[in-house]
Amino acid sequence: MRAMPKADRNSSIPTLAEELARLEEIVRKLEADDVELDAALVLFEEGVARLRAARDRLSAAELKVQAVLEEAGGDIRLTDLDA
């Protein structure tokens, strides 16, 4: 596997782990009883955007894994983990 250049690793794009941690933080804040409606809407919008970004990254990673396995001549079998 090729290592990322140092500049790419230090860019402003959050890692998947950072995205998930922020999503957890947003959920905790939204579950609190003292969140005003306007603040809750802003948090909700951010959460939806971060969830979409995380799903896109996971989809891209899945495609890469499939491509690597196919190139290696491996027999891939996809299983839906959400089922």
C-alpha cells in the first residue's frame, strides 16, 4: 500500500474517525433537553452532511477493496453487514 504524502495527511479534511466522533457529539447535544430549536437545526444539518460524507468515504473504500481483490484474482463475495 502506498503511503500518503505528508501534506495530504495534514489537510483540513477530517478522517472517518473524526467524522464519526463529531456525529456522536452532535447526537449527544441533540438529545440534551436544553438545545434551542435554531441550534438544533444547525446541528442536525451538520450531522446530515457529515453522515453523507462518511457514507461516501465508506462507499469509495468498498470500491477500492473490490478493485484490489479483483486485480488479485480473488473471488469476492459481498455480504450486507446491515441486514
